[in-house]
Amino acid sequence: MKLPDTENAVFSRNMSLLDCETACKNNCSCTAYANPNITPGEVGCLLWFGGLIDIRVYPQYGQDLYVRLAASELSGSRNKMGSAEVPLFSLSKISRATSDFSVDNKLGEGGFGPVYKGLDEFENEVICIAKLQHRSLVKLLGYCIQGDEKMLIYEYMPNKSLDSFLFDESRKWLLDWPQRFHIIHGIARGLLYLHQDSRLTVIHRDLKAGNILLDHQMRPKISDFGLARMFQEDKSEANTKRVVGTLGYISPEYAANGLFSVKSDIFSFGVLVLEIVSGKKNRGFIHEEHDDNLLGHAWRLHKEGKSLDLIDECLGSSYSACEVLRSVHVGLLCVQQPVEDRPNTRTVVGMLDGEGSLPSPKKPAFFFHQSETSSTSALPLLSPSSVNRVTLSQVDGR
């Protein structure tokens, strides 16, 4: 381009482009800079102060002009994504790092194979997770947007997701009880940060075993914030016509009426706790003596004073009875039908730590299978063909 009029500019000889950039950044009044060629082999520095007049753009010739802008002046997705303060990687760099996306370097996939998200959901996850820092949340290292490709680069989790252990008969024995209780506690700590201790109130909306990643020491990390919603401190609930989440974990008020809050995450956490204790999925749970789902089965055992019967058979007798009973009790309190009866996240953490006495849980929501007729169940609103691992973008009536 043709450089602007130099009436408001200052010229200095023998300055490199980097020196010129530094000089402009160190002066609050500097609006632009350039590093023009004076004579062959000699360059200088032009600094502009004030308006840039008579700029012309040429398709092939001219000088490079570096204009200083406030972050708020950047438009489009770059402004939105740039505020996330995470590195932007090129597709070629990611391709090299994964040996051109070799199958040997593939860690896993979603319910229908490799998952591709829309731009809004993708940007939501980048911005959300970039604002959050906690040892129980997965760390976002960077992202890439190039053409139709949209990628998130997370810290490496060598043990993959919790469900790859919990629901695999050949691997679940690797999760002993101390590890399971530590995982329960770690997830609760992560939720406490999201709900109450971070700068914003964050509702995850898709808390499930598949979204809990495990590091090399089997410590849990909450992941996948594509469906999360962020609120200021004075608000923690909302209503939506587009219900998203995973069958088996969605709270009744959310599935039936689109109402979600931190208590929706608490419900999902309760389901997850009962799954970790039992080693069984809530959705698709079958028992030969009744038609209750996992939540109903756990509540039935609790009423009969047999909560220890819920423990995963692969653990044998190698567990702390006190911790198991407390975990089942807390899980049942979290999945109660009335929203107001579910404990808040700080109370959940306290109860797991053994603080205070525990109130008696009421009948859980989604007590029966879909084949049962019950006013407490909203499952007829959900698609019967969906499976436990699938995240829904929308739930329709049938």
C-alpha cells in the first residue's frame, strides 16, 4: 500500500522492524508504524501519531503498514475467539503432530464416530474453558479453525475417559474403591469451582462418565464444555426450548420443561455417583426382580438398609463401607425429583467429606423404566432409541 501522509509522523534511521514495533507499543499516542526501505540495504522507522491520511491500497506493490488497534475494534470471530487467550494452531502443525491424523494416534471417538461441532458450539467451548482454571477441569492448550476444520487441542489424558473403565467388564477391576471415591470427590470439587468458586457461574449441561477424563494418576478432569452455559454471579438458571444432554443423565425439569440450573448438574452428578459405585449404567439398567432403573434400584436398597448391595461385584469386599454408604446416600440426595430438595455443590462436597448428618432422600426422578406408567417419569418425552453414551442436540416428544 501507499503509506499515509507523513505530516503526523516521525522518522528514525537504522531501526529494524522489531525496534520500530517496540517503539510504537511504548508510546500510547502511536497509531501506526512502518519499516520502509530508504536506500538499498538501509531501512528506517516511521511512527504515526494521530489520523492516517491518504492511504491507498495497491494489489501488488507498496509498503507494509502496521496499524495499532484496541482489542474491542477487532471484529468477527477473531474478536470473540481472541478474547479466549489460548493459542491458535495451524492445521498443518496439528497434522504434523499427529502424523497426519494417523489411526495409531487416535485416542477415541464419540457415539457416532469422530465428532464435528458447529462453529457456535466450538467457540463456546474455547471461550468457556479458557476462562476456567482448576485441577479437576481439563486444560485447553489451543485451537484451530481452518476452512471447514475446527479442532480443540487439550492436554493429553493417557487413561482416556471414565466410562472406558467403568463399563468395560475387562477393565473395571482396575478401578479399586479408593480410586472410585477419589474420582467422585474430584468431580465434586470441579463442579464446586464451576458453580460457585470461579469468576462466572458455569452450568456444564452434559456431565457424564464419558466426559470425565483421567490423567496418568487416575485423577478426574471434567471435559467437553461445548454445551455449557455461563452466567454472571447473580444468575444461575435459565430456560431453553432446545434441550441438550445425554439420556440417563438429564434432570426431569430440564427434559420436560427446558429449565436448567446448577441443580441440573447436581442431578447428573448424582447419577454419575451411583454409576461409579455400582459399575452399571443408569440407562438400560435391568434387574430380574423389578423394573426400576439404577436410581430406583439404589433407592429401594437404601430403604431396605441394603445400600452395600449396590457395590460393583468386581470390588469384592475391598471397600470402605462407610464411604460407600455415604456415596450412595449423597447420590440419592442429588437425584431427588424436586429441584429444591437437591443439595447445592458446596453441601455435596461437605457431605462427601463427612461433615454433618445426612437428610433422608426422597424418591428419585425417572424412577421407572419407560415401559412403566408413572407421574414421576418424564422419559416418554425422550427418544427411546438413543443410548447412554450419545449426546443429544435436541430432545423431541414422540
